[in-house]
Amino acid sequence: MSQQHPIGEFTTAALDSLRSLVDVNTIIGDPITAANGVVILPISKVSFGYASGGSDLPAKTTELFGGATGGGVTIQPLAFLVITKDGVELLQLQSAENTGDRIVNAVPGLVDKVLGLLKKDKDKNKENGANEAPLE
């Protein structure tokens, strides 16, 4: 049975610590339910970095090892997803800074407009169909 190298022990310990900080509930937070039935889901961006390194130095009696690991986590709140009986709304905390962000931000509004037009068209067809006499 081979003994684990010290850098492996450092790496395992550091990654286990990072893993305990970041899970799915960090990105999509636990739902918050208000008294009126509104559900709010916090949404965050999680970034993390990790580095490790080491060196074995030869010696007459034993190998000398020097090593280090490090990591960091950044959690940035981005938005809240608000779910009501009337629908779902995304409330962003930041404004769109580039074209891709602007396109993604426009999609919910575009979907609402298309659905509104389809509903108006459907209602209009019902009105026209109810007022017209059937063809014989």
C-alpha cells in the first residue's frame, strides 16, 4: 500500500473545504415564501479559484517537501425570481453591460408580448366567430 504524497493531502483538504462552501443552494437559494403566497428565489453567481504547488528537495536522510494550496470563492447576488399567481418575474440587481446580457434580459418581456398578442388574436377570433352567422 503506497503512502499519499503530501501535495495530495493538501489538495484533498482544500477541495473538500471549497466543496462545503459551494452547492446548488448557493446558486439558486432556498425559496422565501411571503404571507400572500409570493415565492422569491434568490439567484447568485458563484466563482471560485484554486491553486496548489509543491517541491520535493533531495536530502541525504529523507526527502524534504515544501508545498502550499489556496483557494477562494466569490458569491455575487444577481437577481430574484418572483413567482406570483399572475406569473413569474425576474428582478435583476445589475443592469445589462453587454449585448449578450441585453438579449437575455429582453427574452422574458418578448415572451410576454408574444403571449399577449396571441391572447388578443384568440379573443378577437372568438368575438368574430360569435357574431357571424354560419355559412349554408
